[in-house]
Amino acid sequence: MICSRTLVERSISMEQSFSWIIVALAVPLVGMLVVGAVFIKKLRESSVPLTAEERKERSSVPLSLLQKVSLAGLVLGIAECDALYIIFRTKGGAAEYWENDSMRLLVVAIFIGTLVVQSFLIALASRTADEREQRAIKAAPQFQVVGIIIGLALWQLYLGQKFHDAGTVPIVYNYLTFGTIFILYMLSWFTGVLCSNRFGRLDA
Amino acid sequence: MPKDNITNNIRKLRFEHGEMTQAELAKRVGCSRQTIVLLEQGRYAPSLALAFKVACVFDKTIDNIFTYESNDK
């Protein structure tokens, strides 16, 4: 009797949890669709197709310092993701990260090291950018918001599925969620600067 | 809503001023070469400060260089 009641309660809580996950995923997805639609609409309104001559001229211009710095930051961030992925795959997962001091030290060192270099690159980019590029920098937070929402939605889904039956999430995932969201925050800044600089209409 | 168009004759003025390069003009007005390219193509409307700097380089007034074309019908 007790056992069957527990099963019923569990199935009810599972249904509630699934519907909650669907709602939680739907909200950021709808938000992303709206942001994407507005972005594409604005881009179409403002852009006049480049002529062949204009395209040739634009492609012949070397990258500006802001673009070089943003590209370097993006490549560094992707390399960081690759390195962390390899470490977690080869040395063990989240549980091992929590238990193994040397692994944790290595992960934190990579995280902090990359963060310091990227912060330096952002400071350099902000100081050397001209007026048009400053507008590209100001547009970057829009990309960061989308990046953070996607990251949180993915974590929420993963943790909800993985620990649904346990009912609690190990505390190590607090740190991992923060770390990955912060990495996404930095990556989307560089992506935002590059995309705005290339595709955005940045009139004064 | 389509943006208003600001055209200019910077490219012509560069050639009239000893075939000044885009890079040289960019250096003199303190912006990137890409901004100059977009400016010449009419794909970037500069700030008033940048417009004045460009005008100073060519020793002209702003309205000698930039022309405003409204999209309002």
C-alpha cells in the first residue's frame, strides 16, 4: 500500500516536473525567437546589398585591432572549452572534480587564466575602438543575454533530467553552472562584437 | 523604417589631396580604416565630431563633403 502510494506520488511529481521543464524551456526559447526575429527584421531593413566592387573593397581591408582582439578572445575561449571538456572526459566527471584537488586546481587555473587574458583583451579592445566600433561593443550585451539564457536553459534541462529521481542536485553543479555561464558570457561578448561590427548598421 | 542616407565625396577628395590612402586618412581622423571604407561607401553615418575631423583634413566645411538625403516622402 505504502509502496503503491509512493509510486503514484512519484509519477505525479514526475509529470509536474516535466511540465515545469517544458514551461521553463519554452520561455527562453520564445524569448530567443522574438529577439532573433527582431534582429533579422532590423538587419533586412537597414542593409542594402553590397555591390561586387564594395564587397571586394571590404574584403581587402585588413582586420581592425578590435576585430583581431575579439577573434583572439573567441579562439582563446573555445580553446578553454576544449581543454576543460578533455579534462572532464579523461580525469572523470563532476564527482571527480569535487573530490580530486589536483583536478580542481587545474580547472580553476585554466578558468582564471583565460579570464584574466580575456579581461585584458576586452580592456584593450575598449580603449582602442573608434566611434563606430564603440557601438559594436555596446551592442555585444544583447548577444550575452541570449548566450546566458541558452546556457541556463541547457543546464536546467540537464540537471532536471539527471537528478529527477534523486530530488536534489549535488552542490558541485552550482560551481559548474556558474563557471560555464561565465565562459558563455565572455564568449558571447566576443561573438557579439564581431557580428555587430560585421553585420550591424552602427550609425552615429 | 529605412535609415536616412548621408553621402559624401571623401573618395574624390582623397585623390585630390595627393592620393591620400584610406589608412592615412583613418590615422589623421583617429578611426579604423574599416570605418573610412564604410564611410566612403555611404554605409556609415559619422558623428558630428568625426565629420568635423574629416572636414578639417581636407580644409573644407562639412556641407562641402557630406550630403544629407532624407528617405521621407
